[in-house]
Amino acid sequence: MNKTFFYCAIWLLVLVCSSSTLTTLHAAELAFERCQIKLAAVERDAECASLLRPENPDQPNGRQIELFVAKFPSTAAKPADDAMTFIQGGPGGSSIDMAINYYPIIETILSKRDVIIIDQRGTGRSNELSCPESEIEDTFLAFDPVRAEAELNKCKAALSASDLRYYTTSIAVQDLEAMRIAAGYSQLTVYGVSYGTRVAQHYLRRYPETTRAVILDGVAHIGLNLAGGEIARQSQAALSGVSARCKLDTACEARFGDVLDKFTQLAERLKAQPVSVTIPDPTTAKPVTKTLTEQHLFGVIRMLPYATEGLALLPLLVDHAYQGDYTALAAQYLLIERSMTDGFAMGMQYSVMCAEDYPFVNESDHAGVEDTYMSDAIRKSVEVACKVWPQGTMDEDFRDPFESSVPVLILSGETDPITPPENGERAHTMLANSRHLVVPAHGHGVISRGCVPALARDFVVAANFEDFNPTCIERERAMPFFVDSTGPKP
């Protein structure tokens, strides 16, 4: 059964960047040295440097933090004087880690211009705000407010050398602009995914003259509240959509019946009586025991539809657990939990959410959450976190709509369970020179799917929509549902 969920293991690959001693310089003196960036058995040549920035921008002579920068030089004889950059989501993900997964896309960009990427402050190699000794990820996924408060206090104490107020989006875009200036580029083409679209939009707002073009992939639209009820509503819609699609699929309906009804019964059963499961660890194969509650189920079901492969597996996973075999559910939960531990700096995530989202929560944000399987667990989780975590700073206009004539390509996945196409449409309405593509049958983050890499390349080259032809996305089809561990029915 474990092999069915093998695709999720890619989340657990850790990028390691090695080089000889990197030169740490102020922005005006930034220099690069050759380095190798490694992901599993793959190494990519790059040029790396550290950008020294004040932790508190209002105290330029105060505590300094090192921000890690990686540059992939163009293969052109005479590259463009602008560059492209990539921004990861989360909040808390490493943009450089993401870039290695996206390297085939980056290679297509390098034929014309450099790609330069900074790990956002608090992530990756840029003074990462993570607490590997705590169990924050488990308390977040399987909502447990008492444990969460204790783990958050432990994490906060471990990060006491850093002022957690200064790891917000408003400051991050200043770092991004400092990187551009230090590296000597005239402009940046900015790609952002998920929360990274929030960063990309704020960079565009703050620095329109030095923004050449933007790609927003899985849009966190201006005003979206990550601490509100949107996650619960969209997660419920995604599950209901899977169940409805299964009913229309002869093989799926015959094998699984009503997926939503089975899920509801399973959740009630786990709430009444949690189940202890011992399985081979999905990464080490050593025996590990996990007690599963309905909240662990909710965490898995919320995350699976992010990728079309996970969506195809969802009815099978629910059915196995419904029948009393919790092996796949436990394994999937552990994979997700560890992907968060390895891939996201939860401290940075709380620094962002406690400044930019939680203070603006109101009752209207939570309309309808009582009718979702998650109910108000997200709000309660963030509420617990932000009572512990310091509230940082953000620009006064941060949540206000803005206008721009810069070309913006907006990408949405048709089945995205967290940033659905209506988010992209809101951004499209706001940004006058934009095109919004909804990629059929795909979920969260679509730049690597189907023909989208070629479309993104063409857009980056032209930085306009004059000859832009996206009709190739119409060929995308949903992955068939897995009816057993061997895959879809032939």
C-alpha cells in the first residue's frame, strides 16, 4: 500500500547547498562565488552569496542577518540586463529549494536571462525560523490547543536571538529589491506561488518601475485572510467535489460508493474512539506508532487534493480507513507532517500570519465554517499561536487593492483546494494588463503541469500577451481515480 503514496516522498527531499566560504557583504557590494546546490543525487551549478540586511529596517546599524542568494547564470552570449526570480509559498518555504524542483523550467529561462533567487528572511538558509525539536507541525495538523501552546513557547524560546516581529512580507520585499540592486539588474520578472503570490503582488505594488513582469500561480488575492474561514470552506468544497466526481465515474462509484458519506462516518468513529496504528516509518522503515483522531484525518484530506495525484488517491484512502485498515492514512499523515517539518519554517509562518492575517479576522470571515468538516479549527489554531507569537509590522496599504499596468500572467488550477480560480479572477479584475488561465484537472501550483512551462517561458521572453496562445491547456485531463493499490482501472 505504501507505494501508492510514493509520490508524496518528493516533499521530503532536502536541498543542501555547499560551497567554499561564501562572501558576506552589504547590498552595495554583493558578490558571488561558484557553488553547487544539491537535491538528493542531483547537483546544480550556481553562484552563491550572502546579502547582509538589518533585522529591523528602522535600525540599519542594529543586528544584521544573512540572506542566502543563489544565481543561475544565463547561457546567452549577451544576457538581458534583467533577471527572473522565484518566490515559494507556505508561508515558510525555501525559494531556493523550490527552484531545484523547478529546474527544468529555469533552464528554459536561462537561454535569455539570469535567474536569481533569495531565500526569504526566516526561511531556508536565511536565518531560518524553524524549531526541529518541537512538535508544532503535529499540533497544527491535528488541532491540539494545549500542546500547541506549549510547543509554541518552546519554539519561541529557541528563537530568542531573533526579533520575530521583523519577518513579514513588507520587509521581505525590501530585501528582494536590495538583492536586485546589489546584483546589478535593471528589473525583475517575478514568479510567486501560493503565499509567494502575496509577496509578488506587494513587490509589484512597492516597486512597479523595476518589475518587468509577474507570474502569479495559485493566487492569494489581496485581502485574503489565511486565518479566516476560507481554508475550511475551500477544503470542504474540494472533498465534496471529489465525492461528486467519483459518483460520475463508473469504476469509482462501483468500488467506493458515496465517498463523502464514508468520510463523515469515519470522522465520527475516530472522534469517538481514536485508533493507535503501528506501521513501518515511510522514510526509515522502522516501526512507528501513531494515534489517529478525526483531526489527523482532516489534516490528510485537506492536503491530498493539492496535487492531482493525491486527489486521485483520496477515495481509496478513505475507503481503506473506513474498512478498518488505517495503514495508508497513518503513513500519509506522517509524510505530510514531515514535509512540513523539513520544508517549512513554522516560526516564519507565524510571524507572517500573526501580523498580516490574525489581527484582521472578523465574524464574516467565518461564515459557513460550521458546515465544513474542519469547522473553526484553523482560527483556533492561529488564535493560540498569535497569543504566544509577537505581532510584527506591515505596510499601511498592505491589504488595499492597487492598480498596475505591468504584464501579469495569472495561473489557477481548476481543482485547487486552497487558492481556487475565483482568487485568480479577483487578481485579474484588479490588474489591468493581466491574463488568467485556469488549467483543467489540476490543483495547487500548476507551472510544472502539461504545457504550462512552455507558456510561462514564452510569457517571460515577451513580457506581453500579443502572440500569447494558451489553447494547449485544453488538452489537460483529470487523473483517473485509483480503485486499488495498483492504480486506476484499465
